[in-house]
Amino acid sequence: MTWTVTPEPYDSPVAAALWRAYYTEVSDRWYLLHEGRRTDPGELEREIAAGTGADLAPPRGRLLVARYAGEPAGTAGIRLLDGATAELTRVFLYERMRGRGGAALLVRAAEDAARASGARRMVLDTRGDLVEARTLYARLGYTETEPHNAEPYAEHWFAKELG
């Protein structure tokens, strides 16, 4: 089986399904850890609807979709923060697709997209409970830095020079 990574409109049905899966997983993980419950369905729907992804549209952003054997498997997005810095966001693979190299492929494709947009540095934030994400970023050469934003759930910030 082979992986492909291609740009995807942020408002496509594929992008919407991946955003729903991503947000549901990270929200449920937070609530299960901190409150012993899953996300309230009403809150989940409001937050999914609020995260339109419009900031991932060209020319200042890009949404990438990974496909495994032609089927949508994951996503990664970038948005330019300034002329030299891009932010990596929405890195996600469906659970059944994990462990096959897709996450690293997505991040590298996002780095390439950021470089093509003129960025020389990539930044990102993540949470403490997303251990797999932190491990991936460290393995791909990202180093933990001081905060670059004030996101309420961010606990770890990373950066990498893109060269």
C-alpha cells in the first residue's frame, strides 16, 4: 500500500470529516483526562462548526490530506504567521492508520508547503497528554521553545528551522 499527500480545499467533505474526527478525538481525550467524561455533544458540534479552517486556504495557508491506498487517512495544515514563520496545525491520522509512517510523511509535506510559501521556520503547539505528537515532533527535529501563542489548551510549543 502507498501513501499520497495532496492539497485539499479546507471546506471539502473530506476535510470536514477529518476535522470532525480530529476535534472529537482531542476534545474527548482532554475531557476524559480532566473530567472523566467525553465531550458534551452540543459543545462538540459548536466547536467543530466554529473551526472552519478558512485560515488554511491559500495563499496564507494550506490543508494537506494524506491518503493510504487512495482512502483519506489524515491531515495537516499550515498557516503563515508572518513572512518567515509558518504554524503547523491539525496533524491527525485516523487511529486505524497509525503506525504506518503517515504522520511523518504529513509533517514533512507540511514543511515543504511552508517552504514553498516562503517560510524559513515552523512552529506548533500541543498538549501534554498528546504524548505521541510530542514524540513525533521531537523525532522530526522540532525542539521545545517558549510559547509563541496564548492558546488556552497549549502546554508545549515547538519550533524547527526549515532551512
